[in-house]
Amino acid sequence: MPLSSSPSLSSSRSTSSTPLINHSSSTTVYNTCRDANEHDNKWDVEIDVKGQIDTGPTDENGSFSWSKLLHYTGPGWLMSIAYLDPGNLESDLQSGALAGYKLLWLLFWAHAAGLVIQILSARLGVVTGKHLAQLIRQTYNRPLSLAIWLFSQLAIIGSDIQEIIGTAIALKIIFGFTLWIGVLITATDTFVFMFLQQYGVRKIEVFLMVLIGVMISCFWVEMFLSHPQISALLEGIIIPEIPEQAVVQAVGTIGAVIMPHNLYLHSALVMSRNLGEKPSKNKLKEANFYFALESAIALLTSFFINMAIVVVFAQVFYQPDRIVTNLPGLYDASDVLSKTLGYYARYLWAAGLLAAGQSSTMTGTLAGQYVVEGFFGAIFKKQWHRVAITRIIALVPSMIVAVLAVERFDTMGEILNVLQSLCLPIVMIPILKLTSSSIIMTDDFKNKLVGRTVSWCISWIVVGFNIYLFGMFLDEMDWPWWMILLSIIYLLFVAYLMYHPLELPIQKKKQHHHQSMTDHDD
């Protein structure tokens, strides 16, 4: 049965305009905020997954329930796939090849920092009943929201290119296909995705979690085959150290910790859980708790998968005194593994890479749908239109890269990483502002002082590393004047975005009322 006709979805649509919170002192302000946007309802598009999974009644005694955790499990695992995309896997293998175990501590804390921001994203969707793209459109003026959309779309395209090319490389390792043929084959995942969407979000979650299981199996088997040094592994996780020759890999690890499109995705997917027509404060607290716990478990699993790849290449490639001039890429890695761990190790690597590429392209497709419809409304008449068009947006650039940059994909990957790093602050700033607003989140759920301090510090650290990465990229380009000019414009835009206050709905209502009074007086 198509999602659009599912009973749970229909019921969620009929109640989507009801208040989220009815028993707090800030409810009146929040409901007024929602009323102020009634004239803008034509832009609101219910996401296909909204309210599909019943979470049951609120556990009033507040005790932990494994059954409850199972009901809320799903969105965090789909979110964690962005930490396992082919771009991250390549970063892992190069970190291990160049620095051995010494950057594992950075990988761990990168996941921990990502968890904090992802929890904010999930909380935003739970409390407001809207995802990040919808809220940006409602709280920023049109030119500014369009600029944010442009950066977000560029980030999605850049991420999709790496994911599609990664899948094509896996197919090349297994079947010997040329890269452009592999890219064409990856287009078939669109049909798989449309098929799964007909049967609800739970089927998508199970399918993608199976792919995560494939990655765990493949990469951990290879890790055990490489005979890791347990003492060196624990030392790498605990003791912070950045070797001089691994600065670029360290910056890349931090810079890629939070994918811009992942913030949109997570804030939308949490709405797949039905919290009731008028969820109480306790129900919202319950949802926030279990979503945070699920996200922590999912990202811990993601860390272990990434760690396994670092360990493998620390064992089979890293030599402390060797000066590495050519780091292995995704395809070269299969040759390294087959020479050191046996011929069939290349196929384990390819299977894990294929699972990573397919799962990340599917979650990227979901994120692309939410971003486009959140910013522009119901521009697609049918569900398959959305899937097809968002895939084409990524497939066309990927095909161009596959044909024109097939011998220079590592350089292209570096450029795409820089693109992601530039887009990240544009998405992070709105989510930090939105989750700190009492009008958007209410006084009960807005970020408190400690939360605001931690999240902004994490953001500044991540952004600082990204700027450093971009600086290194400019240095390699010999600082061309036009890129310097664009850099200045970009930094001014980021500063303006930080300075510019949210245009909260209650303020818009007052402005509208004032304008009406003025027109009446005239």
C-alpha cells in the first residue's frame, strides 16, 4: 500500500496543526507562534513517514523500558549511516596508513561531538513537529533561506557524488566494471528505494540496518585477520597525539564529523514515531530520551566500524619511519588487502564498501526530499517524482566526475570534502539558534546555558578545523585572487548569519497586525 493512503499517515495529517504541548507555562506563546503561521500553511508538506510507528502510552513512572527503546529505534541508525559513507571510509584507511593507531582518539571524540549536534536535531523535530528545512523557511527571510538552501543542496550533491562513486568502485572491484558503468548501475537503487517506501519506514529502517550489519561483518573480519595490537589500539583511543605527517588526515576527520544533510534527515525521521495527538511534556521527554539513547548506540557502532578500518590499514600499510607519498584510495585498498590478508580480502572490502555506498545514497535521497520540500513546499505531484528528481540531481554530476575525473578521483574527493566543510556552518548556525529559542522549543525544551555553551564550543571547534582545511586547500592552489575574494564574501555571509536574529512567527504576527492597523488608519 502506498504511504499516502496508509491509515497512520492520514491520521497524523489530520492532527498536524494541533499544539504539541498543552501543560507548560510557555504553551500559549508557542501556540500563538503556530497560529501566526496559518497563512503559510500552503507551504507545509507532511513527510511521508510522519506518525507511522506507534510508541504507546507514556510510562509515567519514568522507568527504562527495552520495549520502548525498540519502538523508538530506527532514526538514529539511519542518521549514523552518514558517518559510514565511502568518503569517511577513505579517510579512515588513510588515517591508519599514515598515522597507525594514533588518530583513534580523534575519531572517537569526533563521533562524540557529532552525537551532541545530532541530539539537538532530533529534539528539534520532536518538540516542534517540523523538520529543520521547514523551520528555516519559517524563521528566516526568503533571500536568506534560499541562500541556506543553496549551500545545503551543494552539500547533498557533494556527498552523493562520493557515495555513488564509492559504490561504483565496489562494483569495479567485484565485477571489473568501468567506473561510469558502475555509476549507471547505482541508479537502480532508486527503484529499490521506491519499492521499500511503499511498505513504510520500518522496512527502510530494517533494510538499512541489515546493510550496517554487512559492514560490521566485513570490516571486523578483516580487522581480526590483520591481528591488531590491542595495547596499541587502547593507547590510540586514550592518548591524544597528532603525528606531524598526519595533520591533514586529522583535520579531515574532524571536518567530516557532521554532514550538513544529516541534520535535516534526523530532524525529519524522528517524526515517524507517533507521539499522540497532543503529546504531554512527559511524552516529549520520553521521546527525547530514547532518541538520544538510540543515537548514542548507533554512533558508538559507527565508531567501531570506522575504528576497524583504521586498525586494518595501521596493520597492513603503516610503517613508523616510512615517508608516504601516495596514500591508498578506495580502489587501491583492495589491492593492499589482497596482498597482505589474502586474495579474498578484497571482496570483503568491496562488500562492505558496497553496503556503505548503497545505504548512504538512500539516506541521501531521503534528505534531499526533505530539503527540497521543506524549502519549496509541494512541488512534486507524486512520490516517485521526488525520488527520481532528487536522484537525477546527484547522478548527473556523478557521471560527469566518473567520465572526466576517473584518474583524478582522489583530488576530486579532496575538493568535495572542502565543499562539505564550507557548507557545514551554514546549516549548524540555524539549528543552534532554533534549539535555543524559547518560542520555538518552549522554556522546557530549549537549550539551557550548559547545553548552549557545549554545543557552540563544539561548533566553533568543527568550523575552525574546516576553515583550516580550506586554508590548506587555498595554499595548494597558490592563493588565487578570485578564491580569496570568494572566501571573504563567504566569511562575511557566515558572520551575517550568526548576527541575524530569527524572524520568529510571533514577531511576524505582530508585524502583520501593525501593518493592518496602519492600512486601516490610512
